[in-house]
Amino acid sequence: MQIANSVAVVTGGASGLGQGVADLLTRLGAHVEVYDLQGDTKVDVTSAAEVEAAFNATIAHHKKVDIVVHCAGIGYAGRMLPKEGGPMPLDVFERVIHVNLIGTFNVSRLAAAAMAKNSPGEDGERGVIVNTSSVAAYDGQIGQVPYAAAKAAVAGMTLPMARELAKLGIRVMAIAPGLFHTPLLSALPTEAMQQLASGIPFPARLGTPGEFAALARHIIENRYLNGEVIRLDGSLLHSNSDFR
């Protein structure tokens, strides 16, 4: 997919990883629409009506949607059975799943419906969807049960979604970031963040939104990437951190 003059939607693009992607795609000449609760186009990704209305408005203005990078999500740190008090309230688990998993599928299904109407380009490509998983999908820690469950499901639906949409010329990929300088990471205790950062072999630091955006760019431009989840974590080592 050529980025210049394309129409791109970035969810969660008002801050963090999404903002890094939106800024880069804009610099590369894309027409970028940001869907975010804090942005100019305020959209709740869990709302079927709001996301559909946002896509309809984008298409009415730009005539198409070529690229969707889905970065909207929430974090949570807490044990199933806290050291004090009762078990984790069920609505906490439901909320994380609703935003991080159902929100991802909601955006993906409506993005695919919009892209299916595009005229095919080179190799018959009509669009590309890049979702955000997490290394927690593979190596979740104590206190990450809801978050790890949601991100594992995002990783798990990448390949079947890509296979289904292949006949339409729509690619589906996911990025599984490790520890990045984002507002989402601030939900974790400082001690936990320091311990995790110390487990990054190289570079021995947190990632930057620009590095996430650079990978999203490569995925968009490389038409042979499809149905894969790419870890972006500096070879993060296993940790026994307790996120509570």
C-alpha cells in the first residue's frame, strides 16, 4: 500500500502509540483521520453506531479508507484475588475485554466493510488493517489476567481474519509491543515498570511511539506481510513482576 495520498484511520491517535502513527503517516502524505475519545473525531471504539458513523463521515469526505491502524485500548493492573478484599469484580474483566478485544473487532469489521468497496490496486490490494496486541498475549504477568486475555485474543484472530479477507485484497496484521513510553504504561506501579525495563536486553530502555510507527509503516508498505503478529519488544525477558 502506498502511503502518500492514501486515507488512513488511526484509533487512539490522540496520544501514545497511535499519535506516533498518525504523525508519521501525516508526514508521509496520507490523509489521516484520528478516532479517539480525546481527539477531534470523538469515537468510542466499542460502539457499533459511533464507529460506523465515523467511517461513513470519513468516506463521505475522502471517498475511501485505505489504511486502519487500531491503537485504542485501556490497561489494568490487579490480581484476581487481592491480598486484601474480595475477588476481582467481574465488571473489571468485562470492561478490559470490551474495550481491547470487542473494540478491536468492531473497528476491524467496519474497516473491512469500507475497504471492500475500494478499487483494487497493485496485486489486487484494497486495504490494510494493523491491530495492536501485546507481548502480554504470550507472557502475561501476575495482575495482567484481563489485559493478557484480551491481547491474546487479538493475536489469535489475526490469521483467520486475514485468511477470510484475502479474497477481497485486504491484509490484516498485528503488532505486539513490549514496554513503551505511553500513557497506558502509567497504569502500572513504578516499581513494576522499573523491574520490567531492566529485563529488556537491547536496547536497554523503553520503546518509543516512533519505533512502533516505523513498524506500522513497514507493514503498510510491504504487501507480502499478512496474517502475522510481530513482536516489538527489544527481546524482552520473562519477568515475575506482580502487577497489582
